[in-house]
Amino acid sequence: MQPILTVGSVAFDSVKTPFGDVSQMVGGSATYFSVAASFFTNVRIVAVVGDDFAEEQMEIFSGRRIDLTGLQHVPGETFRWKGEYSLDLNTRDTLYTHLNVFEQFHPILPESYRPTPFVFLANIHPALQGEVLDQVTEPRFVAADTMNYWIDGTPDELRKVLKRVDALIINDEEVRGLSGESNLVKGARAIQEMGPRILIIKRGESGVLMTRDAGFFAVPAMPLEAVLDPTGAGDTFAGGFMGYLALANEMTDTVVTRAIIAGSALASFAVEDFGLSRLVRLTTEELHERFTEFKRLTHFDAL
Ligand code: AMP
């Protein structure tokens, strides 16, 4: 079992879906990622919060295998984000993004973090993702997320980071934006040329498509009766995926495909309630059971 280092946002999220409207919940990409990955291994967070992020909010991390030495507390307000979803939950408008303390943020890795072998660069400015990699002494497996904002706004910095990334985890629209190809298969090949040998394409309720040397691997999303809030599903998926790899500490094809199922299983819980509420009450037994349900969902006997 190996530890994972992650850099990303710790936030106050407000979310409106057809099923409710919740304000100022603890969220952020690094939060979803680390809570998810901590089901499998130790996670080291690099992020920043303001002085409005009190003991009460820190509770979300407590009792889990999450090292907060690299979580900077600075004067000012914590990052805030609000999103509103369409009726079918497939599209989302960002109503506001207040960077606040993130505006001046530069990741500083505590000495104890520097030898971490598994690294997840959540969706932040690619220059900051690069700054993290500069401080890690022996990265063995690096995964990253990004979004159209950086693909369009900071393409050169992003290209530099992609050269240092083993796995890129993005959605289908971002694949099209980054590659300039409307066809996903061609787009995936073009992105692999940029550096990442593994590309994981998140397709919302259609599940996940992975390309790697051995070809494609696809998993549907778990059919669920209640989906209340898709926020953070992608970061939760990434947490399960990286957590499983770091636990297994190998990257064979079998392990990587199982890691895709682990990520999909965790993400399927994340969407069942608002914010992190379902994940924080999730048990390992429930997670194990859903992993097995995925096997039933996808298994068939070939002739
Ligand atoms: P996802 O649903 O996977 O896009 O992730 C949503 C999470 O990302 C929320 O918890 C937000 O706080 C966080 N988030 C949204 N926009 C940004 C941004 N520009 N930088 C960092 N984190 C963000």
C-alpha cells in the first residue's frame, strides 16, 4: 500500500438540482478525492482554506487516513463555488466561482510529502500542477484532471504538464476541446500523443471509457433510482481509481481495470445525496457490495 498526494480545491459549495438547493457545504476537488481515496490508502492533501474554515468544517476529514499537514490556513475567505443543474442532471451552469484565498495560492509540499509515489493533480491552474510535480522527488504514477477553462485559457502550460502525466481523467467535452477532434476515438489517440499513456474519459450517466496500450475498456454507470447531486462525481471517481492503484501498488492491466470499477463504485455513491453526505456515511461493506454489483452488471459469458 502506497500513499497518494493530491493538490486541488477545498471549498464551500452551493448546489441547486431539481431535488434541492443546498448552500455552503464543504466541497472541493481535493476534498472529494481524498475522502474517496482514503477508503483504500493514506492521502496527503495540498490545498488552502481561509479563516472561515473552522473546526466544524475540518470534521469531514477526521477519522480518515487523510494527512492535513499540507493544508494551508491563511487569512481570508475559502474558495466558493455554486452550480445549478438541468432537469436531467446532464448539464450544469456555474453560477459563481470565487477564488478568494486560492488567488494567491502556491503549493508548498511539507518535507514528508515529497517522496510520495502516487500523485493526483486535481483541476487547478496547470502551472500550479507543475509546481507540485517539481517538488515531488520520485513520482511513480501521476494522474491529472483539467477543464475547458485551462484547455482554452492556458494551453501552453497545460501541454507542459501533460508531458509529465501518466493518466489524464477528463470528460468527453474536454477530450474534444483538448484534441480538436469531434470523434472521441481519434481525440483519445491525439491526447495520448501529448503524453498520458492512459486516458480516462468520464461520460456522466454513460459511465467511463478508458484507452490504454491494450485498447479500450468501458464501464457503464450503475443504474440508480435516486441521483440527487452529481457534484464531485469525477473527483470521487479519481479518488477510487488512484486509491485502488496505490493499494495494489502495481499497474498491470487487471489492476488498472479493477481500479476503474473501484472509482465507478465510489462515484455511484457520491451522487446519491448532496455534497459529501453519502460518502461520509459510506461503509467499506457497502462499497464492497457495489463493486460486486458492478461485476454482475457488466459480466457475460462469451460463446
Ligand atoms: P466536479 O463536479 O467533478 O466538476 O467537481 C466539483 C467540485 O470542483 C466542487 O466541489 C467545486 O468546489 C470544485 N471546483 C469547481 N470549480 C473549480 C475551480 N475552478 N477550481 C478548483 N475547484 C473547482
